[in-house]
Amino acid sequence: MSSIFKLHALPVCHTPSEFKLTNNERDKILSLEYVKDGYEGVNISNNSFILEDIELSRIKTFLNESFLWFKDNVLEIKNDFRLTQSWATVNKMFSYHHKHNHPNSMFSIVYYAEIESGDLMLDFPYSRIQERFNFSYDVKNWNEFNSNSWKFKLSTGDVLIFPSWLDHYSTPNQVDSDRIIIGANYFITGNVGDTENVDFIQI
């Protein structure tokens, strides 16, 4: 019997949840000032610190608890992280979010407050088996070793956490119902490394 080890796998976590916005939270999110991002049509909140608003503190607690679970159970590290920025996006019918990543951040979290249509795509420069020898393989079945993109089917309440450097984008919203997401970035904080290994840094 062979054992397959997913060595050097990327820590990406897709978790369903029963967390739902209250009517007041939804009204608050939709009342934010938004700017339209180019021809793709996605509306992005002008405020990139929305979870500092006391009216959205329940959402902030939920995202922080979700990230803490990810850190403790997926990354399995003791270091502390802090939420740096947070925002909301609204996709009207036929709009989508362009391919992008999040500089100056280590991990990003996305909560799908309302979604009836659309997927999240993660893109990689190469598949795992192309990273040293960039061959064009004749793929029999797509999997995490031979794929350089990954699609996540999403439902309301879902939470996705991934390394911020990963390119990602959404497919178009195909229904006449707003797709609402709340996102946040996290960065390491506190003491990292130690003096004995001459790699100590305080962040």
C-alpha cells in the first residue's frame, strides 16, 4: 500500500459556516461608500478598515476566530497575527473581480455574506510538477499536483483563507442578486525567531 504525502502543499482552507449577517449589519455594509473597479464592475468599499466600526464588531470577532482556528489547526504554529485591513465588495449582475493579490499581507480571509452565483479562482505560476522542469504534461485527471489553477464552488456563509500572494479572481455573477463579500488581511506580529539562531525580529 502506497502512502501519498502532499509535501509543500499550500495552506488553503475552505470552510462552510452558519454565520449570517443581521439586518443591521447588512444595511451597514450596503450603506458604505463604494468605488467601481474598472470595466469588471465590482464595487469595492472606499474604507479599507471597515471592521474597526463598532457596528461590525460581531463580524470582526467571527473572522478573527476563524483565522485563529486556521493558525492553530492548519498552520499549527504559535506565532500571533493581527488583522491589518478589511473591506467589502459588492458584485452586481455580470460583474466580477479581476485577477489580483494582496501585497504587504501574509494571509487573507474572505467571508461570503451573500452569494448565489460565481466561483473563486486561485492561480499559480506553475503546477507543482512544473516548478523545476516546466513541461506541458498530458494530464489524465486534474489534481493538486498537476493543476496551476483551482476553482472553489461557494455558498453563503463560506469562509476561505489563503496566502495573500496567491493570484485570485472571481467569475461573473450571473444572477440579479448582489454578491456580497467581506475580506481581511493578516500579518504576523510579536517576536519571531530567537537570538540563539541569530534570526530574531520583533514585528
